[in-house]
Amino acid sequence: MTGEEKVEGFLLQDRVRVWEGFENIHNELYYGKKFDDHVDLSLSEAMHLVERDELVVKDDDKEYGRKELFSKFCSYDDEFQQKFVVYSDLRERGYILKSGFKFGAHFRVYPRGVNPYKDGPKDQKEHTKWVVHSVPEDHNLSFAEMSRAVRLAQNIRATMLWGVVDSEKGVTYYKVERITP
């Protein structure tokens, strides 16, 4: 969006709503969930667009700076910091991320260059490559929790990844698969 005016989003606590100028960020960059007259962005999507200077977030008439907005998002979501690190890392690598909530994870990840909104029969639609859950490096994960996550991912023919965020905000990805002897 170089040289263009930034899109304005309005904070609604658990999301950011964009009423005008959302076509590019939704239709071409694949951010947000589209409704008839607006797009709702997750907190990670909104923060990433703010970091890229493509979005300004407001609350009434107040415009938030990056640091203030990041702190506000962290106050809404205890896991926001690690989720945002993983979200940004994968987005900067060219992947498209959508909510993984219904699969018990933070994100669904689509391969580079696909259109996750492709119309047509289900068998011709683009498919999730990974289901990703972000955790801090000191997170304890039970075998039962790991098994459930892997099985949910396999049910949609995706691979389960854990994005482990270290104290320097680096991310290491761990793939866990179920094998049958």
C-alpha cells in the first residue's frame, strides 16, 4: 500500500473492525473475516498491519501508537505476545494465517500463493497446511494435550506445529505427527 492512505480500524476489544478501504487488505492480502459492509481483524492481524504501516487503529477519536496498542492487546489476551510473534514470523515468510480456534489451536496456515477464499466445491478449495499453536518456551504440555491436538489436525489433513517462542522472541517450530506401526 505504498503511497496510499492507511486504512482506519476501530477497536472493539477482541477484534478491530474496518468499514472503509478494506478491499485490499482482505481480497489481496487475505487479512480478516469479511462481512457485507466491513472486515473484522483479529488482534494479531491488526497488529501486523499496524507494524507494516497499513492500518491505523482508533477507539472513538483516539489513535493508538504501536507500543500502546501492543500493551492494550496484551491486556485483552494473556497469550497475545507469543501469538503475535508466531503470527508475524509466519506472515513474513509469506504464509496466510486464519483462526485455528475451532481446531483447538491459535492458527490455521495456508501455503504461500494460495487464495484461502477460493469459491467452488469443497474439494477444489485451498487446504490448510498446518495447524499452529504458539507457546512460551517454559510451557508444559501433557501427552494427552499433544495427542488431541495432533488428532484434530489430522482430521483436516493438516500437520500440527507448535511455535515455541523464546525469551528473545525467536520462534522454533516443532512438528508432531501420529505414526502407526
